[in-house]
Amino acid sequence: MLSRAVFVMAFAALSPLGVVAVALNVSLVAVLIGWFGPRGWKQSFSLGPMGISHFARKRPSKPHGIFSLVSSRQQSQLSRWEEWAQSLPRSPRTTLLKQITKAWTRSPFTIRTHQRVALSSEIFQVIYRHQRRYYGTLQAALVAWSRCLVLGLMDGTLDQVRRTKDQRLVAICQTIVKGKVVRIQWFYQDEEASRSLLWFTFLAINVQRGIQMGCRFIDAGPSLYNDAVQLKEKFAFSSTTSWRDHYDGPFKDAISCCDLKMGSTFPPCTHNPTTIHQNTGTSEITNRPLQDPTSAEENCLKICKQLSHPRRRHTRQKQT
């Protein structure tokens, strides 16, 4: 009887409905942990996917793209991200200092920093569209589901990019700061976002984030393809296997993107209004087109007329 019951339970679990039920239950648990789980538990879980847990250190480490925030010329800590950009060859230097600004002008979008990673259907869709570049429909869905769960169980902040015209989520980037390292753990984007140079945008943002937090290294993670390795090397990220020792130290709260001092050469973070959400613990940088000067002048004239007749405004308030 016991063997028959085990067989029936195994058959039910492996059936299509059983698989769906198990997936929904696991997803629900991950969502609840992402929202209400203790941070200490999430930090302990993060050590595994980051490759720095006790068991992971026993295995050979994969090469990671590491950039040192200590200037090789002056042997001193970089003071701003432009120093790194100006030291690069012509093509990557132009991308960081000029092309990012042009991309923001062509397609306005909003960057919002969430201090707690919380799963949603929008995040799953972004990860799924990213994985569809490399896998078929079914495999991409399974990979996106598993990575979405791991993302929700981990610690760190999540920078979300939304298109301004319809507020659709187009890209996400998770940042974890531990010890002397800023780790760009996950980055996903759809096809439209890839044309907006968001990968390079987040690269510059996290370099400045590491400078302001007093870190020494930026870890862009492992690369599965040689093209990605070569792209990181163009931006002074060296591929090395000796990167785990830099993580010795506690977890830290990453600085929000709106608090970064990117400078005048990075208009996405300097020339756009910043909104801080006190209730949700998020902050956003909004890229909006400049206001029409004629309408701005009309508004100023209206305000001046109201200020020039304070008594008239006061009597109107009494009558009402």
C-alpha cells in the first residue's frame, strides 16, 4: 500500500497539472520571501549564486570581469567616473561620454532604484525576452522562471528602467555591495532597450557608485561568450579567476541612482528631476523633454500677476 501511494504521488507530481502546481507553489514562496523574508537570510542565500559561499569556494572559480577603481597611472582611488571613461580608447570613451547622452535624447526612460527585490510579472517578461535571444520558447521560459526565483530570493538593490511614454519595464539591473566589491549580479533587457545603450549606462552608474561607497573593485560577473569577454576588456575589465578574496567583508546598502554625482557630462543623472518615494523606499531619475520656453514664460507671468495683487486674491478667498 505504501509503495502504491508513493507511486500515485510521484505520478501526480510529474503530470502536467502537478508540475504547474509545484511551479506555482515555489513561485509563491519566492514572492513571499522576497517581500517579507529577513534580510540576514537573503544575504546568506546570496552567497551561493554569487559564487562565494563555503561550498562554492571549494570549486574552481570561473573568470570574472573585474575593474579596479585604483588608477593604474597615479596609484590612487578614482574620484569620479569620468576619469575611468577618459582613460579608455577612443571607441569606448565616445560611447560613455557622448553616445549615452544621444541615446537618452532619442528614447526617454526612467531609472528607479528599489532597495528590496520583489518579483513581478513584468520582471519575468523582461528576463524571458532576454533569454529568448539564446534559447527556444520552452527553454527560455524555464530558464527565466528559475533565474527570476533566484533574483527574488537574493539581497541587493534593483534598478528598474521604464520607458517614459508608456511606463513599460524594459530592463533591470541588480547590484550587490559586499566587502570592497560592487557586484553587477544580473542584467536583463529587451530588444528595444539594447539599442538605448543601457548596459553602458549601468556600467558608468555602478563605477560611480563604487567610487562614492569607497569600494575598490567592480565585478561584472562571468561571461558565457567570448564576445562579452572582449566587450568588457574594451572597458578596462580584466578577466581573472582570483576575485573571491575581495568579497571579505559585510554586505552594504547600495547608493540609490539619484544620489550619484555623475557630473555634467552625464545628463541622465544631472539634468532630470529626481523623485524620492518615502513610502516605498524607492527613488527614480526621470528623463523628460525640456519644457517649452513659451509655456514656461506664460507660467512665470501668471505667477507674477498673482504676487502683484495679494489683496485681490485675499478678498476672493474671503468671498468663497
